[in-house]
Amino acid sequence: MTRFLLPLAAFIVLVVFLAVGLGLKPREVPSPLIGKPAPIFQSQLLHEPGKMLASQDNLGKVWLLNVWASWCVSCREEHPLLVELARSGIVPIYGLNYKDKRDLALQWLNQYGDPYTVSVVDPEGRIGIDYGVYGVPETYVIDKNGVIRHKQIGPVTVESLEKKILPLIKELQG
Amino acid sequence: MNPALPFTLLKNSYPQKISGLRNTFSAKQFILLLVFVLLAPLSWAKEAAPVAEDPVIEKRMLALSEDLRCLVCQNESLAGSRADFANDLRREIREQMQANKSDREIIDFLVARYGDFVLYRPPVKPATYLLWGGPFVFLLTGAGILFFYLKRRRKQIEEPPLTEEQHRHAEALLKENKGNNA
């Protein structure tokens, strides 16, 4: 009997390892920027190319930075939620229009609604590199001191909003 | 030049029977086909990524990005990936090299933004001790098990020395055997 116990135990350990491995999400690489000051950027507004927004202008308030593009299919998925969130007025959402064309981006916002306080453009993906963006959409929660507190990789969902983002915003604003 | 042409040429003159193949191609057509086939790679050459002005930097950049992971297509290196993202990061590395940054500085720059995950060779630190040491632990454990197993087995195989009585008995048997043979 005991001679079967050892292989059985080894097999169970293996199965547990594989089961845990299946549950991991290799696509979601934890950002080393969490808890660090958000990289400073200054860029043109999507709607008014003559005007600039600097990230430091947002010091003193909690805000979301949402990386989006008109070519991004998953952005369409989260967009209604963002529009709703913007309408609620809980938190200002700033858009980072990532590697996009201005006319296509504007057309996209016209079609699906514009939840952004403003959107800044990042046509070459340089601000994206500073923020460690590797997939769109990504959403950052940035606190009053300009520190990144959370990064949502992939589309914002009802679940991620309710479980993580909204409670965190409430806590940071309080 | 239309690269599709050789194929329509082939289709139009496709033989009804294999034996007819020799007759359906004239020498002129064959040479034309050969020229098209040989020229075809030239038309693709235009699509290749633009070569940087400085071949030294390009070489250094490729060597460095060979060890970096493309986060979009995670089993590809930055050097090998054709993803747009990899392209951007290669550009970034190229620019930093042009600005005289050392390889170390560039790697630190990328790790600060993308984490250790961007490295194909993760650094040795408490979180990765198991990763780096694990194989050696397995090796030592295996060697230990093998050692003790062999030791035990040798003991089992080893014949216990004969007692005085067994010795005499064996000799008697051997003698008897000899007597029978003679």
C-alpha cells in the first residue's frame, strides 16, 4: 500500500501545480510603477492641438488615466462603462490617445461618446513607454500626490470597477 | 512587375497530362519564370524594417534586445518580434544608444517600466532564489536518492560470507561432482 502512496502524493502535488498554473494570467504583468510617482508628461490635447496638458496639472485630485485608441477593439468593450462613470462625476477620466490618428480618434469619440475630461495624444507611443503600456486599453488610478495606485490591464469591467477601482477611489478621495 | 504573373502563366499552360509537361513550356517561358522567381525576393525587400543609419548601434541594439521579452507576444524576444510594440521599444533602445546610454542604463530604464518580466534572464534576488536554485535542489535530491538506493541495493546483493559448516558442505559437493565426472 505504502509503495503507491509516494507516487500518488507526487501526482497530487503535480496536479495542484498545474491547476494553479492554469489560473494564472501571464498577460497581466504586474506593473513596477504602482506606488511610484506617475511619469510626467506634457502633450497636445486631442480636441485642441494648440493646447497642452501637463500631468502635474492634475496634482491635488484623484484621476484616472485611460489609454485608448480608435483601432483598439477591447476599448469598445469598456467604453460604455467609462461614459457612465464620467457621467456619475465620481472621478475625472483623462484619455491618452495612444498611437492613433487624430481624425479617426475624434470620429470614434463622436460615435461612441466621449467620457474624457480631456484626451492627450501620444502618436508615437512615447508616453506609453514611460507608463509601461504594452496593451490597450489600460487604466491607471493616480492619487492626489500624483502616485500611481492601481493599474487595470485590459478593459475595465463592472467587476473590476466595483471590487477594486471605485473603493480605491473613495479611499483616496476621503 | 507583377509577381502574380508567373502563376497565371503556369495555370494557362498547365499540362493535361504529366507527360506533356516538356512540351507546354517553351524555353522562353521557362527563362521568364526563372527571372520572376529570382526577382521575387527583391519586391519583398522593401517591406523590411528600415535600417538605422548606424550599423554599430543597430548591432548593439539587436544584441541587447535578444535578451528582452516582447510583452505583447511573450514568447518572442524584442529582437525577433514584429509587433508594433516591439518596434517602438527597439526605437527607444536605438535612441538611448545614440544618446550614449550604457546597456545597463537601458535595461534599468525598461525594468523600471515593465518590471523584471521584460528580462529573459531574471535577476538573482530573494523572489527568484527558488527559480535559480530549484534545479540544483532537484539535482542534489536526485543524486542523494540514487546514492542511498545503490548503497542499499549493494547490501542486498552482497553475498553473506559462508559459515564454516556451509564451507565444508560446499567442498563436499564439489568433490562429489568431480568424482562423477571422472
